[in-house]
Amino acid sequence: MELTDKQTQFQQEMREFCEQEIEPNAAQIDRDGEFPADVINKVADRGLLGMVAPKEWGGLGLDTVSYAIAVEEISRACGSTGITVAAHNSLGVMPMVLFANDKQKNEYLALLCSGKDGLCSFGLTEPDAGSDAGATKTTGVRDGDDWIINGGKCFITNAGVCKALVITAKTQKIQGSRGISSFIIDRDTPGFVIGKKENKMGLRGSDTRELSFENVRLPATKMLGNEGEGFKQFMIILDGGRISIGAMALGLAQGAYDSCLKYIRENRKSLINSQAVQFQLADMHVKIQCARHLILHASRLEDANQTFSVESAMAKLYASEIGTEVARTAMQIVGPDAYSSELPLERIYRDVRLCEVGEGTSEIQRLVIARDIIKCDLS
Ligand code: COS
């Protein structure tokens, strides 16, 4: 299915913006390993920190297809900027859109969509609760009208540059994933410590940190939704997040492919006539298009309010794995120059590996898909 005229125009505008304002900074962002505040300010000026929020709450109110297009284009230009924007929108803003009450929306949404006082983070992962997200050890204990939070999180994107986070804590002594609740926590809440920055293989400009909570007192008004709904809320959020990580992997793959093609056209014309290289280019092209179709399919299901958990898992799984493959093949074709930071290929190769690990590993996506297959076979 084709994009609508409006989506096509948005794609062209995003391509132009990313090539002018983001791509020229990508190598430096990677080299410095610093959060790209200037680039994020430009992203904010275009409203792209509020892509998933409705207009009445200060967002752009984009459909999921357009949002996926934006994440693809940003990531094609710069992976660090891509993950920053994707995590903020899908994991930070989206829980507020879906689960916050009007008072919480009034307090946070427009501010977070503007990016003026910082971004938003999603605190789910813990040292012993990564793939097994239900094993959360962070606790929330009721004390009068407040909740006292203790514990810690790790690998939290945007943590050092956030205004607020949405976190999970176990509030009921029930086995497994039930009994988990989610809370909004402000950056400057006493007892909340934003810890050391991770020194990562790729996506070096994105700000990833550990968090600790020491007797953090949160008023009951900071609970998101009802007590015990946290796990399901986060599963719903991850369904959408997987589309955006798929789109990010797709953008990185497209960036690697484009860079490879440009390089051989300009520097190794003889390779264009090599059938071995032609076959590699054809395979890369087909895989990129397949990934795009899976991402658009999952996005369209979400836009049509249909279930899309399995489709988003398939999109993320496939796009992430072909992302790594395409980046690797592009490097093989280009040869030694691809190993130098003069070209974006080695950076893309490092950046794209995150997509097979973050927001649910490839193995978790296979689990989600397999469970659906088994369920269908039994029914
Ligand atoms: N949407 C809505 N509800 C969902 C859901 C979804 N996508 N997935 C699960 N649920 C619900 C189930 O329906 C079930 O509800 P009931 O308790 O009412 O029956 C509940 O959540 C528990 O589901 P399940 O038993 O399937 O949970 P598991 O503990 O077996 O975990 C996986 C399922 C492994 C899929 C889950 O833990 C997961 O996605 N892990 C990866 C987490 C991840 O991506 N971490 C990285 C985050 S970095 S940002």
C-alpha cells in the first residue's frame, strides 16, 4: 500500500531537514559521545518531540505511519539522535498519552512535547529484570497518601537529560507480573539519583544511565493509571516502541546502503559491474524493502486501532537483524575505507547492533511471535 500524499510530503520534508540539520553533525556526535543538545533543540523546534501526542495536548498528533517515517529518516541521518527521539516519544510521552489522567496530562504533556525543560524517560529495565520484565525488584510501599519507592533501574535512555520519567515498581506482593504499578517521577525528587552514564559501543551520543531510588516519596497523584496495571501498560507501550526501534534499524540500514552505493559509484566504478556486488546490492535492497513493509503494516494496524503486538515484534525482529546484516555487507563491499570513520559505515555498524538488544531482544520478539503461532494452532 502506498503512502498518502500527506505522508509522502512529510517524508520529503523529514529527509530534507535531516540531511541539512542532523546528518552533518552525526560523526561529531559519535566522536564526542555527548548528548547532542543543539540538534535536539532543532528537533524540538519542529515539534518532533511531540509526534505521538494529540494536538490538544501540545503534540503534532501524527499517525503511526508518519511517526515511523520520521524515526527512519532521523536514524538514517544519525543513530544517536534517532534513539533519543524514539525513546522520548514512544516510551516517555506515549505512557502519558495513553494512561495519564487529565491533571497529569496538563502538568506534563505540553512541557515534554516542547522539550523545554528536558526529555522523558522510561524506567523499566533492572539488573535482574530485563527480558523478564515482570521480575521488577523496585518496590513501592504505601505510606498514608504517599508511596515510598526503593530500588534501581539500568540502561535508561535519556535519563541524564530528562524532566521526568515513567517507572515501574512492585506495589503488591503478588507473584509474577501482577502487582506492578507505574509512577511519574520528576528529575529533582529527593532520593532519586540519576547515576553514571554508560560507555556504549554505539549510539554514543544518546544519554543512557542507571537510576537509584532511596526512600523516594511520591504523592499518590504520581501513580499512572491504577495500582497493579503497570506491567500491562508497559507491554502496550513496548508494542509501539518496537515499531520505532524497527524504524530506527531501517533508517540505519538505509543509511548504510546509501553510503555504500554512493561510495562505489564515486570511487570504485568497476565494482558496479561486478555481478557479485550487484547480487549483494539486490539482496540488501530487497531486505530493506521487506523491513519497511513490515514496519508500515504494523503501523497501519495501530492507526486502525487493531491489535499489532505480533506484527510490531515481527517488524522489530526483522528490521533489526537485516539492519546489522546490511551494515555488515555494505562494509564488506566498500572494504578498508568502511573501517575508517571518514565514512559513516563503521558508526552505523556499531549503532545498529542496539536494535537487536534494546526494547526487547530478538529472542523476546521470537517468543512473542512463537506464542501467537502456538495459540493459533491450538484454537
Ligand atoms: N499488551 C497487553 N497486555 C499484555 C501484552 C501486550 N502486548 N503482553 C502481555 N500482556 C498481559 C497478558 O495478557 C497477561 O495478562 P493477565 O495477567 O491478565 O493474564 C500479563 O500481561 C502477563 O503476560 P505474560 O504472562 O505473557 O507475561 P510474561 O511474564 O510471560 O512476559 C514477555 C512476556 C516475555 C513477552 C515480556 O516480559 C516482555 O516483553 N519482555 C521483554 C521486555 C523488554 O522488552 N524489555 C526491554 C525494555 S527496554 S525499554
